[in-house]
Amino acid sequence: MQPLRRHAALRFQRLTLRPERTRRGRLGLLAKAPAIKLRLTPDRGMTMLKPLCVTLAVLLAAACTPSGGGGGNVPTNAGGPGTTPGPVQTPFPNTIPAGGLIGADLTAARQSSDFFNFFHLAPTGPEGASGITDFRPSGSQFDQLVEVDVTVDAADRITAMTLTLSRSFIDSPANGAYARDIARSFLQAAPPPPDAQQVSALANDINPANPPGYVARTAAYGVFAGASQTPVIAGLANTQFAMGPSNAGRTPALALSFTARY
């Protein structure tokens, strides 16, 4: 917009504000603004320009701010001309402590974490549209028995992980120890350290090194062992933990998951 020339003055109609309920049910201030008419006259110069700009800025800021201030407002995407703003994905919580796979960069985690490297987890295909990548052991012995789904945000940070183990794998006399090993490692590696501490008793119950006759100390172990079909859902310090039967692969299985809490 070209600047107004010197010796120009403005006459304009006043903006009026009226309260109106928005689509989200919040009381906001909407500007009812008739067309602004500019009349340039050579008698007043630029003395009104600065007050006009300040007044318009204040009025428009008030009109666009929902009542109750900025805290707690739902952010929206500012669409292009003629579009309706839509919801923005909630930013990843910066309070997630470091040390677990949740909150870590997926690319870095694949290169440095023992969980990905020790169990030789490799992606079965490209990242899906919903940000989920499916990983399986690269060897043919267990690739149909173990699945790890990793969800990332737009910055490639891990927001959720799900380990799915075939029930036949867990119950196998020959290979059940391997199923317990990866399940225990998942409980220890996936969540942030405070959350891992909260599920440490379950991890100890699953430990394949437990001696014969070991008595489990957690009720959740019954779900892992298949004695209970009731899912376990627990809100931990930074994540939500869930464990329960799964038939997603058309065969009986057990799914364990951690999801970042927002």
C-alpha cells in the first residue's frame, strides 16, 4: 500500500464492537465495521495518521481475541482466502523427560537405542499418512510374531509406541523367553524414566530370568500371561500405558502401548 502523501487528512466512520457467541460457544467481540471512507483534504496534514493506526490496531486486536484472554484457547490454522480455519495439532509436550523413546527423534532412536538395534527392528514400509511406521524384526524367525508401531509428530518426535506380540509366541515353551525379553525391554525403554519406574514391577514379573515357581507381584501380569482378558489402562506421569488382548492381525495377540499425555 502506497504511503499517504504529506498534507493529507482522513475522515472515517467509527468501528463499533458488539458481543456475539462464536461457533465454539465462547463469547467473543466481533467488529461490525462499515466501509471505511477516506477523504483526502490538503488542510490537516498527517497529524491524524498515527492516532488512527493505533486506534485501529487496538480495536482489531480486541475484536479478534476471545473473552478470557489467550490462555486455554484452541489454536486454529489460518487458512487462505475463502477458507474456514481448522484445528491445529496440539504441540508436543515439552515437559516429557529425556531418556525414553517417547519424545525422542525417531531417526536418532533407530541409530542409537538398544531397543531398535538389539532386536533388529526394521521398517516394513514408508511412514503412513497418520505418522505411523510399522517395524518388525529383520530376521525371518520372529518377523511374523512381533510388531512395533511407532507414531511421530511433524518434527519426527515419537509420540506413541505399540508392541504387539503373538499369543502363541508368548506361550511358546521354546521361544516364550524371547517374547518376555522384548516385552520387558519395551517397558523399560519406551517410556520416560519416571514412567518406566511406575511399570518396573510389571517388567520384573515378565523377566525371563525369573526362577521356576516365581510368584508375580502385579495383577497386570495376569493380562500378559493370558489369565485375564481385562485390559490394563494406567495414566502414568507423562504417558498413558495400556495392555490387553488384540486381534488386529487376525490371530490372538497381546498389545502393549505408551502414548504421550497432552
